[in-house]
Amino acid sequence: MSFSIEDFPQVWQKPSSQELLASLKRLKVDPPIWNPSTPRKLILETYQNAAQFRREAATYLTSIIGSSLGWIQDEDEKEALWDEASRRLAERCGRAAMGEITRRWPLESHTFPSFELVIREPPITGDSLGLKTWGSSYLLAQSLDKIAAESLSHLVNLGRPNLSLDVLELGSGTGLLGMAASAIWQTNVILTDLPSIMTNLDFNLEKNRPIIEALGGRLSSDALTWGSDDGNAERFNKKNQFKVILAADPLYDDDHPELLSSAILAHLSVERGARAVVMVPQRDLITKKLVARFLSIMTASDLAALEQHALIGQDDWGEDGENSGIECWWAVFGKQ
């Protein structure tokens, strides 16, 4: 930190409300912005190195909240100071020790103007894995122009608006893939996830909407629970309306192969040219078995893997926080 809590006006010094408020403003916590290449371990270490300052700041804030501020005559000024100190303290009490982070994800190609998406990731709690941006989303986003040119050329005209094409993303999480598709393909993308994920997803959509619309894309979002109609947006009552479906890293529980396949079958157009593009990191034997079961279900449902590929990407799933190279399987599904 470039300043010390010891340099701040202390309660025992009875500083003016203006002095205290200025100090509280300096303690405002803005989530740091990290590049995608920054190992999560380094991010964690940065937070750990700042632990001492966080403790000192919490003590300082508590001293203000717990003080009567008796030397300040204006009651409104007191309330403003207590409110500001409470906000600063709340910023340091995230739902997980690491707290919220923000990352910039640059996307570059000779086929579209370079741009970057700014993605907020709240603290991950319980099984809310949709609050994290997984490496496969970025890997698939980086491949969208090639996929459009080679696998979806009958649907996507690169370099020109495709706003008559509605694309559905399943399990959007923080929104990186769907937003990238909207900008690169210049098309309308509907991003979806569980209701508990939607608040952060919508935040990221609004944060990045100006750059995406400037590039010719359009965005919307709605809750969509696979395998259930309860709580889903009304727009999904109509089935088989999307010619393109995207999904990145959607298989990590035993029931996901059945749930994902049911969602694709429910919402992918029955037209022969409709396509679903799915990418799954091959983290371990369990993940590979989930992919095999998903492939089997899709084939039995008359949606074959028209193409299957592998790409090497970065993944920070592990507990040690290290980025590591991992093979990501991806496939394009459609009617043969």
C-alpha cells in the first residue's frame, strides 16, 4: 500500500468530519483487475500480502463505527461518517476470503476488431461455480471466428451483421463466451444460467454492452434451468427456436450429461443446419466419462458429433491456484 493507517486522523485526535470522510474515501476498495494470463496463485498471494493492511484498516474503521463522535455537532455528518465507515468495512468482509476480482479478457484476430471484455467474479461460495470465469470459456471465445468460418459458415457471415440469427448460450456463468460471440459474430445472443447466477451475469452484460453493441452485437439474458420449466423465462416456452447453441465447461456433475442434452434437444432448432457447439476440459477420468455419456445420449437422440477437436488451454481448477495446460475437447453437433 502507498499509505499507512498510522498516517490517518485517529479518533482520539478528534479530527473534523471532513478529515475523517476524506480518509474513509481513500480506503474505498475497488476490485483489482487481472489479465487472464495472471495465475490465480499470484492473485491469492497478492491478497495475502495485503492481509496486514486489511486488519489495520478494519481496526481503524471499527474505531470510527464504535465512537460516539461526540466532538462533531452535526448529527447528519455523524451518520454520514458511520455509514461510510460501515461500507468500507463491508467491502473487506467478502463471502470468501479472497473476495471479488475483476479480469480483463482481450480478444484479437485479423477477422474482427480487437476488443476486451471486463468480467466481474464474485467470491465463490458453495457450488456456485458459475460465478467464476473458467478457462475453457476464453479458449472457445478465442476460436469463435474460426468456428464461424469453418463449422457455421452456412449460418454466420463473418464481418457482416447477423442479427436475424438468435444464439442461445447454456450455462453462461460470468458471460464471457456469449458476449464474445455477440461481438465477433455481430449477432443476437441470449445468455442463460441458474437464477442464483443471474445477478452477476446481468452486471457483466451491462458493463460490456457498450463495446459489444458498438461492434454490432446484441445481448439479452434470462434464467434457464436445464431439465425443468419451473422459474424459466416465458420466452423459452417455445421450443426448438435456436439455430446455434453454445456451452463451455457444462459437465462436472453426474447428472449433467442428461441435463445438458435435454436442454439442447429442447431448444435447438429441428432444422438440419442447426448446430450446438460444446467444449469440455478433460481434467480427469471423471470428466472424460461424463463426456462419453453425453456423446452417447446425443447420438441416441439423433444429434451426432459432426466434428470433434481438441485444444490446449489454461485452467485454474486446482486448489493450489496454479494455471496449468489442459486439453479441452470440443464438438459441433447437428443432424447428419
